[in-house]
Amino acid sequence: MNTKYFSGIILLLSATFIITLNSCQKKADAKTSVEDNTRVSGEMHPPYTPSAEWNNYWYQGLAELTSYTLQQSRYGEIHKGTVVNVFVTEDFSKSKQVKLDNYNAGDDKLPVMKINQSIKFNTGIYPYSMMMSSFSPTDLNNYPHAVKTTNSVQEWCGMIYYQLNNRNNKYDIEQRSYFESEGDKDIKLEVVLTEDEIWNLIRLAPDKLPSGEQIILPGSLYLRLAHKPIEPVKAKLSLRDAEGMKIYQIEYPSLKRTLSITFEPIFPYKITGWEDTYPGLDGKMLTTVASKNKEMMLDYWSKHTNNDLPLREQLGLPKEFQ
């Protein structure tokens, strides 16, 4: 065999091996990096930094629990019930969009404020149990919208589940329902303001509450109770003073609905109640009203024994069941 030809083959194979090795290495490195697909914009801005007062309140290892007495509109009537708002900070995974198990997650860690809003009421013989969770990053400059929202509705007819993930400048929404008209749906929407994230924004930075006419995705629990399609609509947003409180109002002309949330004007901007007026399934206009009852700061996740039941009474809830 020609020596020069043989040497050329060896050089070509060696170069191919090196290129392939480098390419595989780059792919492997890419897999180990965290893709931050939660931000609305790919450009990083100086992070929003909450005040020392805010950090001292929300990072003391406790959650803020607030109970409300509820007058819930449903089926043309008002039904008594309870609401508990749980506000707490936690570390979220950017890549998986779930609560982190590993708190040394490095670049995958995303500090968020979470609301769990738990609602219980009865309609005649059967109960409703509803819950909405929304996760809003504390860095509002780079993550101006919630990265995830979920809700579920259980009653004796069946169950409904909803999940919104904010990824790659889109909302990926799953809906699972026992109603034929709603069924199982997967929806993609452009990123807009969501009503569900407003609750967190009030607690994070009420000075950043948007005003004027906006395109907004209505509250996920409202959409399920009203059996409305999951789509953004026009709304008028306003903030006003009233009797020493702040009232944030969202008016939806096309839905004939007005939501008004009342909160304290000074830190930590506690929510004292809300009113939600809209036509029911029969077209009758009724108003749901939630009024603050009691509150406490508590590491509730460690209070799960029978000896802890009296804490429910301290929060103004039935001792055995909510």
C-alpha cells in the first residue's frame, strides 16, 4: 500500500474522531446545564430585590395563614363556606417547575412566593372543595409573571384539573374535566397578565399592580365555575383608596364580572377580603363575598398530629373538617 495514502487515511480518521468527540462533549455539557425557559424575555435585567423588611417577614421559616368567612354564589343562591389563603416563600425548580427537593440546586433555583387558596362550601347535600395555587418569582424584573398556576375542583359530580406552565414565552395549559364540552384539552396562549398571579403581586409589590385597560386571563377557578373558555379577555384595572384600605378592582365587561380585592395599605399588605360579582349559570347576578376571620404565622407542614387539631379552632375553622 502507498505509504502517503495510508498516512492520509490515518489523519482523516483521527480528525473525524476528534470532531465527533468534541461534538458529543458539547451535547453532554448542554444536558447538564439548566435551561431557563421561564423568563418572558431572553435578556437579563438587574434583579428586583425585595426590601429587608419584606425578607425578614417572609423568610422566617413560617407561612402566613388567613381564614375568611365565605358567602359563595352558586346555582342562583348564596352558600356559606370558608376560605384559607396560605402565603409562603419557597425555592422552585426553573427546569421542572416544581418545588425543589435539593436546596443546593445552584442555577436551577428560583425563589418564588406561593399562594394556596383553599375554598370549601356545600350546595345542598353535596360539598365543593376547590384549590388554586400560583407561583410568582420574587425577581419581578426578570420574571414578571407567575411561572406556574394549578387548580382543582372536586364535587360529587366529578373532578376538574387545570395547570398552566409559563415556558418559552408561551403558556402551556392542560385542562382535564369530566364535562363533555370541556373534556381533555391542551392549549397554548401568548403570555399575558393572569388574574391568579394578582394575589401574589399584592403581597410582593402592590406599587407594580397594573392599571388601565389590559388583556388578562381570568381566574382559573372562576372559569371552571362559570364553564367559560380558557382565553384572555379585555379588562379595566384600577386601584383606589377606601376607608383606610386599598381596593384593587378588575372589571370584565364581556363577562359582566367585577372582582374587587381589599388589602391593607402598609406592609405586609394583608388581604382583608374580596367581592366577586358575575352572572350564574342561570344568568342571575350574585356576589361572592369573603371576609377576613383570623390569621397566624405557622410552620403548618409540621402540625399534622391529632394534638395539633386545636390550631384549626385558633384559625377560626371547624375542628374536624374545613
